[in-house]
Amino acid sequence: MTASDVTNRGRKIVIKTADEILLMHEANLIVAETLSMLQNVVEAGITTWELDNLAEKLCLTRKAKPAFKGYRGFPGSLCVSVNEEVVHGIPSRKKKLKKGDIISIDFGVLFKGYYGDSAITLPVGKVAHRVEELLSATQKGLEKGIEQAVVGNRVGDISKAVQGYVEGNGFSVVKQFVGHGIGTELHEAPEIPNFYQGERTVRLLPGMVLAIEPMVNMGTHKVKVLRDGWTVITNDKKPSAHFEHSIAVTEHGPLILSSREK
């Protein structure tokens, strides 16, 4: 199939060339470097605004643009979501991390015309055992989803793998927000749900680049948006975790563009 033959909900899925995937790898390496730096400074007492400031400064030194700042009016460079906040938390000078918190950090950049996007959830000091299990299940659920991002599979195979692992460990996947394609736009087709919707989903082809991002709750899967218009929280106020990688579908298997491993 050609790129124009592949659609999702009426939107064209853009197949990337090898050169474009290399450029996207460069963008995602900046994201990975930034998240690794933030992982080393997250501690009790630091504010989410300070984390945002550190991320933006590093991004600018790499001659990249923070992808989220100004996107549809979002005010920060990071989405920083603490405890029951699921995604899209706004950085604040007033929000200071405490021991026992968990913090989801979602970061993206625009570099040489292409976007990178990734997220991690970190404990602040020691957290409850079940919270540790939540983080582990979310990260492992992402890994299970990535394993299914192979040529010939469907988006639904990714969704089924994530949901199966997460729910098998007693947690729930958020259904109101999903992963997405990525490239010259931050959010492209296809959508990548973390829950199975049946067999008739998009077939995976070489050159697709996807942002796979399980959002996993300790309690109910139901969420709501706060009055700030951005911050998403769990309905039952129980903790939530979020991990994300940008990956390329290749003939040799999934390539994790935003890997933080050396």
C-alpha cells in the first residue's frame, strides 16, 4: 500500500522514509536525554515548575522547540501529573513534590521539522508496594504493546497486549485518552487505544511511527478533566501512571526512537 491508501477515521496515515525516521530519532534522543536528566533531579521539595524550567533550558540548548508549550494553549513545556493526576498536569510554582508521591512526566520536542514524544512515571522516594506494582505494570504493559508493533499486525494487537497485561495485574486502562501516530505533526493518525476494540483496526506497515502510551489507574478507569481545562484526574482519586515511547514499525521489528538506554 502507499501512504495515501492507509487511513484511520478518515485521516491519512503518513508513512515515513528511512531518512525521516532518522530525523525523528534525533528528536526523540533529545526527549530521552531530557527525561533522563529529570529522573536524576526528581526529589521531595522540588516544584513541578522547576522541572519544567530545567526541561525547557536543556531543550533550547539542543536547538529544539518544546512541543507542548503553546499547543492548543497549553502553558508548559512539560505535562507533569502527580498521584491521581493522569495526564496533562500544568507545571506550577505552588506544586511541591513530597515523599511518597508519584509523578508522570510527559515531554515532547520539535526538531528539524519532526516531533519526538515520550513519558515516564517516577516515585518520589519510597512509595507503597501497590504503587510500585502500578508503575511496573504500566511500564511492562508498554513493553508488551511495543512487542506487537510488527509488520502485518494490527493496531488492535498493540491494544490487546497492553490491556491484557495491565488488567491481568489488577489495574485498569484509561479509555478516554489514547496513543497516536507522530511525525511532522504531534498527533497524527492512527489512534492507538490501550484497550481492545475488535479485529478491524489498521494494519501495521513499515514506516509507520507511533506514540504508544498506556495510562493506567489503580482503581476505576474513569477519569475527568479539572476546571483548568487540562489536568485529567481519576474519578476515585486513586493513583495513575503513564509511560510512553515513540516507535517506528520496521521490517526488522519495532525500533524504539525514544529509548533512554545508552
